[in-house]
Amino acid sequence: MVRLYIFAEGFTEQTFAGVVLKPHLGQFGVQMHKPLLIAHARRRGRVHRGGGGRYGPMRSDIVRLLRQEEGKDVFFTNMVDLYGLHSDFPGKDRAEAFRRDPLRRVEFLEGSWAEDIGDTRFIPFIQLHEYEALLFVDVEILGRFHPKRQRSISDLRRIAESKDSPELIDDGEETAPSKQILSKIPEYQKAVDGPQAAADIGLERIRSKCPHFDAWVHKLESLGSM
């Protein structure tokens, strides 16, 4: 059985990976370690984790673990959002040439990241455009947590229906998926509602509507047959 480490941008992604992805990948012979919050800063010798930030601390965190775990049967991946990606991220400026093609843009950034890390055991993943896009697969689920917000849920459903995939909801400061949800449901709690809502929607339904996410999960599944 191969082993897998996953670096998560925040508590929401960390919980989702542990609750939803870990048991699923176990069926494919992939043993996932407890998901790690990725470093975003280092101050006075202390590493700060979670919430995104500059690329340098993230890179150091990944490279450190790659050197620590040298086996060919151990792999590394991550869950970070395209929304809010720091300006020092490798290839960020050049990726702007693909602004009108979100999938090509994010694949270019993932390729730049893989090249910068320089280890084939690292499988980069950048969520289009952020984690909350997964919840737009079935925003009705949010009604379970916020039953008094049915009108808001209907508004969110119309946003989802306007796109071929929830992953195409953009990364504008007011129109990113989480911003859309918070504008309609101010009491939405990312770290609490987010993972549970995704679990209730179900991994297979999410994959059926989110092709970039699905391709990443497929890569992780395939590790078990290597």
C-alpha cells in the first residue's frame, strides 16, 4: 500500500481531506496520513500554518517533507485555492495570459509548481476557483444548516445553474464561491459547514460536476496500482 501526504490550505480542506478523501482512497490501496496544514509564514523561527500566504514558506514545507520521506512508495499532494493565490507563486504572472480559460490557467500553474518542486512524487492541485465551488454542486444541502435561508439558497442555485460547472464560478473579490455564499448566508461557517456539506453531497456527485477536481482524485486513486 502506498502512502500519501496532503497539505491543506486551511481547516476546511484539512477536514474534508480527512473525512471524505482518506476513506475513499483507502479503497484503492492508498494510505493517507493525517492531512497537514501547509505553512504560510515563518516569523521569529516559528512556522505559521493555514490560511494561505506567500509561496516561499509553502515550498519549504513541501520540500522538507519530501527530503524526510525518501521512499518511492510515498507521495505528496495539496489542496489550495486559485482564489487568493499569492503573487509570488511560480508562473502567476504568465498564467494571466489564460485568464479567459480557467482550466488552462490552473493547469499551467500546477505545471509551474511541479517544475519548481522538482520531484515526481509531488502531485500539485489547485482548486478552481476555491473550495466552496464544490458546494455549488448542490447548494440545497446548505439549507440543512440554515433552514431559514431558503430564498438565499434559491439565489445560490441560480448562480450554480448559470455555469456549466461550479468550478467556473470565478475568483473575483465579490464573486468567488465563498463570497457568493457569505453574501446570501452571512452566518455560513467555512470550517464547520463546508466539510459537512461536501460530505453530504457525496464525492461521486462532486466529481461528476467538477472535472478538474475529478482528474485530481483519479490521479490519487491510480497511485494504488503503481
